[in-house]
Amino acid sequence: MTTNTPPCGWDQAVFRCGRCGAEHTATTEADYLKAVGAHSDAHAVWDRLDPIEQSGLASILRTILSAAGLATELLAIADRQPAEGRDR
């Protein structure tokens, strides 16, 4: 009698941040590593900001992320800005 057992693998994994309590669930190892890396990078950036900068960044991100295409347009405008010292 032969029993076919599926190979061991990922079902899902949950990352819980010990600093802020955030939770991320991933269904692949690659997605898990990506989530952990992005969250760690976010903490590194946040920790470098003072409280006023943290508030300003959060406000800007809320505005940008709430409107589809806004980030793309802002980057396009930034890329088309004249060099410093030139007239607009």
C-alpha cells in the first residue's frame, strides 16, 4: 500500500513585531522575508526622524496613498523641475 503525502511546505506564517505590535501574514517564504524586511526598514527610517518630521511624513503619506496615481504624478513633476537657479 502506497500513501501519497504532500511535501512539507508553507501554509502561512505570521510576523509579529515586538516593537510596535504590527502583524503581517505571508503565504510564501519570499513574501514573509519581504514583509519582515520592509517593516524593519520602516522602523529604521522612522527612528531617524524627530517627532515633527514623523508627523509631517505620516501626513504626506496619508495624502499620497489615498489617491491613486498621485505618487506617480508627484515624481513626474519632480523629475521635470528645472535645475536650481533657472526660471520656471
